[in-house]
Amino acid sequence: MYKRYIILFSFFMSSIFAIMAQSIDNNEDLINLGIIPAPNNIFLKNENSDINTVNIFINNEVDINFFQQLFKETKGITLVKKESSNVHLLHFAELEKEGYRLDIQQNKIEISTSSPTGLQYALVSLTQLVQHHGFPLPQVIIEDSPKFAYRGMHLDVARHFFKVSDVKKYLDYMAYYKFNNFHWHLTDDQGWRIEIKKYPKLQEVAAYRKETLIGHYNDQPHQYDGQRYGAFYTQDEIQEIVAYAAARNINVIPEIEMPGHAQAALSAYPELGCENKQYEAATKWGIFEDVFCPNEVTFKFLEDVIDEVVTLFPGKYIHVGGDECPKEAWKKSAFCQELIKKENLKDEHGLQSYFIQRMEKYINAKGKQIIGWDEILEGGLAPNATVMSWRGIQGGMEAARQNHDVIMTPGTHCYFDHYQSDSADEPIAIGGLTTLEKVYGWEPIPETLELEKRIYILGGQSNLWSEYVKEYAGVEYMVYARGIAMAEALWSRQKDFSKFLNRYENHNDYWKNRGANMAFHVYDLIPKIKAGEGKPISVSFDMPQNYTLNYFHKDRGSIILFQKDPIVIKTSGNHTFRATKGNKEGRPLKIDFDLHKGTTASIQLKNNPAKQYSGNGSGSIINGVKGNDNKYGGSEWLGFAGSDCIATLDFGNITELNEITFRFFKGEGQWIYLPKNIEILTSNDGIDFKSIHKISDISTKTKIATISQSFKNLQTRYLKFSIANYGEIPTGKQGAGHKAWLFVDEVVIR
Ligand code: ACM
């Protein structure tokens, strides 16, 4: 009783002080505290403290090993006996579980928390303050708690395996940024990675694949390394990791994929499939038609697996996957068709829903809740399921509207297997472009979601799928930079990217000094090339404040441009740009401009490209710059989801055309197909168009198709081309039954 009053009194006093002190929520000084994620309230008193070393006694509420390691790397923090501590740990029950209050006074520091989690977060913030701000510490009060309750990071260990010590590194990283859920993707087509004692062939057979695809899936023909690959975690190791995570207040969510992504399991126990055949663990990436058959043998198997899984993972959730389950095997199976009738289901989607609902019942009976990817909405949502929305935000919105909990993880902002820079030097990745800035700016709650449904959005998560990440250094490269931005997107209520960048640079240096393989792209320039408006093309760059743009041109030499006005490009050839700040500089960006006749035309597109593949607008396909030969994300390629690319160009007056050349990207593994045909039309009034040529039989042996057509004495003001989307993806291919993507860039007109 006595103690509680003292604490309450001191809390009250400092709150009064806080009101009088300067609030710096949005002040430049916030940067210099160096804490990520940025705390939600900072009250800076006017003077520095006299504290030049932090002597701390920490009780067994937090993990001593974690902090011992952290303090060892932090000059100025020492673990001491209680009597010598200048940090006072106070308990204040009214604070939120994850909240904390850090009060740095003239000669001492007070930390108030209501739980071990809050205490851990307060100590991490204090450590970061010492690391990234340094002594003397400012006199400051930080009152902090997270914006979202669920702050997750996912790791796929099925495509490539990461050993126990690496998973622990991942958890340490998560703890440093106050993430609280580790989603562990343990089973997939290419390997089963969790020991299940009742099914030893999962360890002997399903944990291994014969060999692995070399290079990118889109490289044709596919080549393999001929080396058996595999590994699994023993149950002892799983328990070790779960305990390690728990010591850092991180919950572990195991994912056992069903009914799709099951080929590795089928290779060990073929009776779990619908066909009477020998299955093999997949040796390449993608979606496979061999899935669990919803028969009693399968349910018994999965229930037995769950029985062991629930003993290993004390958390509330079991993730059951549910994504990307082709229905071909079920369509062909007499057993499945019979089951659809017997259970009065509508179709195979109903069967998927039946599958998930039946497993949910079993898992709920064990006192656990299921999470599934957003496909579990199809055919009817299981009654208590939490939905992980990955194919965009629609699934999450729909689930929230049905009053289900949602974790947002849309591919556009949360997939860290995407490229993070447009630079040609990046290590091979699956595709897309998800920059640091894009991750930072992400808001997990969609603006269009009704206010009363927003409570169902628990938070968000980054995902790292490991098809193209073989070693832990690759995990560091893909995750550690963008994870820092994600931490802030999920924790901080106020965000400002340019202020964040200053803190981020310190954190980047911190991890680099610890030997992490950091990706660092903040000085990489992303060009905005303006074209398609009937004017000469120009280029500009969105650069953070305080950066200087350096421009090198073969005729004009090196020019430093302080203003950010667009630069009009008047000559073909290489133009080079580089951002600098002080003595720091980014990688040079070399753009090869080809000022063909299309670059000064205006353009109208009948169908818009998909939002995430819309380059710098419709002018991107006539801006004089060719899209990257190896990747289709970024600012050049326009991607049309199932639709045609129909463009009308106006040259302003009658113009002689001699040749038109089209470029298309082919990546059938990612549902990107060459067009069926192209029709070229001309007009002098922009109303009546005459078809002058049709191109079909479009093919390529590489990822890029270049198709040219010459003309003789063609005079026209308007040029229209209609590029027909491939249409439905054929059976047997990745994405069969879905509409193909069409990727176009650059249309060169001479
Ligand atoms: C997923 O990326 N297939 C969930």
C-alpha cells in the first residue's frame, strides 16, 4: 500500500512536470533521441541530465541474457547490484501491459511499468537512447505504448532452412524493435521442418528434397543443382526457440500448411493425397496441384500433428495456412466429389472451407485459435478464425466486416522477399518493388474500412519467403532495413519519413557494426520520368530533405543541383545522377535515354495498369527508357492484370513513322504471359482509326520479347496499338484458371 502511493505520487508529480515541459512530439529533437520505433509521447525538459553512465540492476522479470548481451555492446551501461543502480524500477498497475514510462531526471532514471513486457520495452528504449543519442542523457519523460497489439514478423524455413542460432538472431532483432509475434512457416511443398514423433517419415523423407532450382523461376529452361537439401528442427530445438522468444516477450505462431503446399508431407505419406502415386518434395517454387485429400487418414494425421504442436507452442494461435490450394486433384477425385455431395457443399471451395472448419473445431477443442491466409474466406469463413490478409487488403476488410480478427500483411507493403531497390545490382529476388519508404508509409487500417470495424484489425506483419534467400546473411539483407521501417509503422502514432531517416541511418550503422549484412538504399535515387504529355521528357527525384542531387552529363560535365525542379532531357545517351548528403553518397544512377519519336507524343490508355505496377503513369511506356531485363517491378514496366493494353498516341501533327518496336516481359511462374496479338491502327483525326497491321505468334526464348514492325512511308498524326492480354492461364501452369498479367515497356517509335 505504502509503496503504491509513493509511485503514484511520483508519477503525478512528473506528469505535472511533463505538462510544463516542452512536448516535442513532432520536434526535430525527437530524431536525436534515436529510438525506433519512435515513442508516442516525449516531453523534453530544458536541460541535459548529469547522467554520464547508466548503472542498472535488473530483476528477473526480464531476460538477463538478452540484456547482458545488449549492454555488452553498449558503452556506458553496466549491470550492477541494486544499491548502486541509478535506474529505479517502479510498478504502476494503471499502465497498459506493453506501455512504459521512462523518466530521466537530473541524477536518476525512473522506469514505471505494469508488466515484464513494458519493462523490457522501457529498457530497450533506454539502451537505444544511450546507443544512438549518447551522454549526457537529456532530461526527458517518455510515455509510450504501441499503436497496434499485433506486431509480427514471419520467416519461411521450408524453402530454405535457418539454423537455431540464426532464428535466435531473428528474435533478438525483433526484440530490439518491440515486435511481439514470430510467425514461423514450418511446412511447405519443399520441406517439412518440424519433428513430429508419431510420424518419423516426416523427418526421414519429408524434410528433404532431391535438389533445388538454380537461379530465378523465370529463367528458362529450369536448371537444378543436383544436391539433396534438407533439415528439420527437433522438438527440443523448437522448445528452445519458443523459450528464447518467450524470454523476449515474443509469442511464436507455428504454421502447419493445409490443405495446399503439402507436397513434402505427401512424399512421406502418399496416402494423404487423392491419387494413388508416389509424391516428391518440390524442387522448384510455386503452387502445386498435389494437396492433402480431405479423407479420414488425412484428418487423423493432421490431428495427430496438432496434438504434438500444441504441446510445443504455448501461444493462443496455430496458423493453418489455407492459401494457394489448387482444386484440380479434388475435382478429379471420386472420393472428393462424393464428399461434396454428402456434406451438401457447393463445390471444391466449399470443400476447402469444410477442411479448415473441421480442423478449426479440433484446434479450438485444444484451447487454441486458428489463423489462416485470406483464401480461408472462400467458401465460408471458419467461425473463430483470424484472417491474415496477404493478397491485398480486401480479404482483411471482408473478414473485419464479418467481425473476425484480422492481421494485415498485404504483398504490396509487407513482402520482404520483394526487391527493395530498382538498382540492377540487387541480389535476385522474387519480383516486385517494396522500398523502405513504402513500408514506412504503410497504414494497416484501410481508410475505407468503417470505423466500428477497425477494432478487428489487430495489427500487421512483414513476411520473408525464402525461395531466393539461401543463407541467414540474405535474411539480414532482405529484412533488417525494412524491418526497422515496419517497426515504426506498427508502433508509432506519428510518422515522418525524413525525420525517421536520420534515426534509421544510426540504426543501420549499429547493425552494420555488429556484422549484419545490411541493405542500405536511402541514397539510391528513384527517377520520376515525365512523358506522354506531348512535351519533351523530364526527370525529377523525390529526395529526402538535406540531400543534394549531383548530375553528370557527357556534354555538360558534373553539375550540382540544389533545387529539385525537373531536368529536361534533351539528348539521347547516358545521364548519371547521384544523391549526396555531407560526405555520404548513394550509388550512381545511370539512365540511358533513347529520344525516339514517341517520347514527345501524348498518350491515352484505355485500361489502367494495376496500381502497384503503374510505373510513373501511362507515359512510362514511351519515356525513352527501357524496363529492366530481369525484373518487372519499378518505374518502367506497366502491368495489366487480365486486361489489354490499348494506347492512343498523338504526335501533334502528321509524322512519318518507319518502325515500331514493343517489349514484353515473360514470367510464367508469376503469371506473366506474352500477349496473344497486337493490332496497329492509324488516324489523322483521332476518331476514325484504320487497322494497318496485326502481329500474332509472339514468342521469346528469354524473359524479354522484342517485337518490331517496319513501315514504308507511313504518315499519321495518331497511332493506336491494341495489345491483347493472353487471357486465362492454361491447366498445368502456375496460376491455372486465373487471368494472365501483361507487362509492357518500352514502345520505341522511329
Ligand atoms: C502467401 O504468400 N502464399 C501467403
